[in-house]
Amino acid sequence: MHELSLVGAVVESLEEMAREKGWKKVTKVTLRIGRMRQVIPEVMIFSFSVVTEGTIMEGSSLEILEVPLMSRCSFCGEEWEGLSFQCPRCGSDQVETASGMEMDLESVEVEE
């Protein structure tokens, strides 16, 4: 269950931010998580509720925005959804992952 370790890292970062900025309470956290992270949103939300107990985030909500896996051809610039090792437009094998691996803090709602 890697969701627990991911949530732990997010909560640790937010606690540090809260101390630096003087937040009294965090009410909502929104994360952008790429599909390739293989996160189960329900497990992530449950883990968040457990890890935030006794912190300024206790009782806050976690929203997860799923980012699709996108590939891009380095040769012609074509982008498509999914994982493929050959460009559907030009046939090149110069393919890279454009999105789907991220885990970004999108927003935090706080009481100051």
C-alpha cells in the first residue's frame, strides 16, 4: 500500500508549510496524480484521514485529480493518450511520456 507513504510525505510537507506561513487549519487539499502512479483514490483518501489525525489537517478533505497517461513523439510532436513505443502519426520510435507520472500539490485551502 504505497498510498500511505505518499500521503505521509504530502502531510509532512504541508505541516512544514503551515508552520512557515502560520496557518491555523487546513480544510482541503487537492492533488494532481498521474495514472502511472497506480494510486487507488479511495485508499489515498482513507490514508489521508488516518495520517492527518491529531494534526491541523484533521477533518480536512482530500481531492484527487487524475492525470491521464499521455505520450509524445519527439520527432513530429504528436501527442496521444496511452503508452505506445511508436508514434501513430509518423511511425517514429522517439517516444516519451508527456504526463501521467506526476504527483503535484494543486491547491490547499486554509484558515489563517
